Amino acid sequence: MKINIQRLMQNIERYAQIGKTGEIGVERITLSDEDKQARDLLKSQMTAAGLEIYVDEIGNMIGLRRGRQDVPPVAMGSHLDTVYQGGRYDGALGVLAGLEAIQTLNDEGIETEKPIALINFTNEEGVNYAPDMMGSHAFAQLGDLGKILASQSYDDPTKSVDSELQRIGYKGDLKCGDFPLDSFIELHIEQGPVLELEGTDIGAVEMVQGIYWTRYTIQGQANHAGTTPLQYRKDAGYAASEIIKFAGDYVRNSPTQILSTVGTISFEPNAINIVPDKATFTLDLRSVNLETLKDGQEAIDNFANDIIQNSGLSLERDEMVRFSPVQFDDGVVSLIADKAGELGLSVKRMPSGAGHDAQMMASVCPTAMVFVPSVNGISHNVNEFTKEEDLENGANVLLNACFELANR
Ligand code: GLV
Ligand code: MN
Ligand code: MN
């Protein structure tokens, strides 16, 4: 069975207009007006496809296509939110290809044994509210829902997840987790260079690396840049730079795989001739190995404590996210690889470097992911691009794998 690629491409283009930035980029931050607009469009398309719609307390949207049996559905999905200055495929592909798979079943007049569900998860990206993968995290009941709903916007502490869900009209009634699933498959762009470099069509994703997010706030004392001798300074900016350099060096010298990124930093008062009295930065630390991840975090924290000690500075650490590496279900991974093979596509079993809703769903039901190549491995960037034939291949693998799961 094959999806309708013209319809899928038109739909991707349609969603890419909502929050369009640059030539082909998209900025659709979670719980923003653009997020609401994309959700409203999805709701109308789910309804037109004959799906029953449910919205849960964290704003996850679920569309249900009934099967012959009244049993938990096979689910597909991903997220419609993006990062700042993001691309058109990260997240949207998994939702829109899932919708396309359902529309294809409708076109063919096919009834499946088990129902099929399509899910749009809230705030996968986590660029304005922590944690990332928020909707799937809550769906899987892995965190304290009250705390998650109270999570404040990084930009504006008067806004919480709860207040913004209500504002855009997506605070639903369905209790998080009150929607048992048979299995879950997420189609996503790889967001890295491996498939393209190796000339492979499809990634059958076996695991997702662990993610630790920490915000460090260093407090010092503002003072004159010209008159304050070095030994009398409480320079929060200089201390921050030493910790940032250590985190970068640590991963570069590590014998085991680990990545560190400092993606945000701010100084106060942020003036050219004032020693900063406050420096705030975030650390994104990832590894496929939990021990490596823990060791890295500990080493960076120990170094930060050493820098702060006897300096007159103080340090606060906010552990924003602590997600361990996750293994996917071998049966679903093999099914994805088999379906790709049946479609004449080459397959590589591989880990995921990026975080995904599927990594939360792995604790709910048998789960795995399908990857398609990213041109030049670029993502979280307005120039993120995947070729049409790769989108088509990925959507066909998703359709056929879900179809088989729904008839088992
Ligand atoms: C999600 O996109 C992440 O990996 O940060
Ligand atoms: Mn994504
Ligand atoms: Mn992303």
C-alpha cells in the first residue's frame, strides 16, 4: 500500500505557512498563537478524516479511527511545535504522515482489526517551557502533572503551561494516561548526517540517547570595569566562561561518547564597562550511556563548585531535565526494517541523537521510530530539508508498519 505523496507535500507546505520564517523555515513555538492555528487546522483535518478527537489535560490531541475490535489502538504521531528559527519537518512530518496514512486507509476503504490513533504531542521542543517532550512525558505519567502544568515560560514568568493551554483552548478533559495504546511508531527526519552520508533510505531507530538539561546561575557583584582590580572582582561572567570551556573540553577529551552544548547565556547588567553581577547559562548534556552521562554531569558540577569556592560568587543549579537513554522494542524495530525491505528500501538500525516523544512512549507500549535522511544533516535550522522521495519512503514505511500492527 502507498500513500498519496502529492497530498502529503501539499499538506506539509500548508502547515509550513503557519509561522513561516525565511524561505522554507518555520517558527511555531509551543502554546503560541501559531501553535493554536496549526492545532485548529489539524483538528479540522482529523474531523474531515472521520476521526474522533480527544484532548488531554496537557493539550495532547488524539484522533481515533475505530477498528473492528474495541481494543487499544496502534498509534502514530509526533509534534507540531518547533524550535526558534526551526524547520518545516521536525515534528510536523510525523503528524502529517500519520494523517496521510489514515487518509490512505480511508481512500482504500480499509477497515483494520485494531483502531488507529494519531497524536500531536504538546511542547516536544522545550524551548520555552521545561521539560521537553512535555506532552508525551505527561501522557506516559512519568512526572508530576501539577508541576508540569505550573512550568513557567523562560521569557515571561507570568505565563504557565496551564494558563497558555487555557488561552489557546487546548486544556482538555481527558486524564493524562487514560488512553491505553497497543503500540506507537513515530516517523521523523534524522536531523543528523548518517543516512545521507551512507546512502541509506531508512533508519530503524533502536534507542534514544539520554538528555540532561541544567540551568546555572552565578551571582557576583557589579562593578566598574576600569577601577576594580582583578583580585577584588566578583565577576560572574568570567566564572561562567570557565565552566563553559570546561564542559566543552570535557566532552572533547572523553573516551566515551558524550555531547555538551551551551546554547543560551545572559549577563546582567549586560553592559560593556560593568563587571557582570549575574551570569545565567544552560547546559544540554547527552549520551547513549547513562553512566557516562552521570559522570559528565558530576565532573562539570564539581568543576563549577571549585570555581565558585573562595571567589565571593554564589552558584545555583536548576535541574531542568533528567531523561535516561531509552531502548525501543526490538519487535517494532524489526517490523520497521522488514517493511522498509519489502518496499525495496535500504535500512540501517541506528540510535537517535535527538530527543523524541517516542522515547517517552516507550514506557507506555511497544515503540520504535522511522528515520529519513536530512540533507547535509542540518536541523534546528531554517534550512532543514528532506527530499520528497525520502518523505514518501518514510511515510510508506510508517503506513505499512502500522497497518500490520493493526491487523495482528
Ligand atoms: C529535541 O528536538 C531535542 O533533541 O532537543
Ligand atoms: Mn522533533
Ligand atoms: Mn526538535
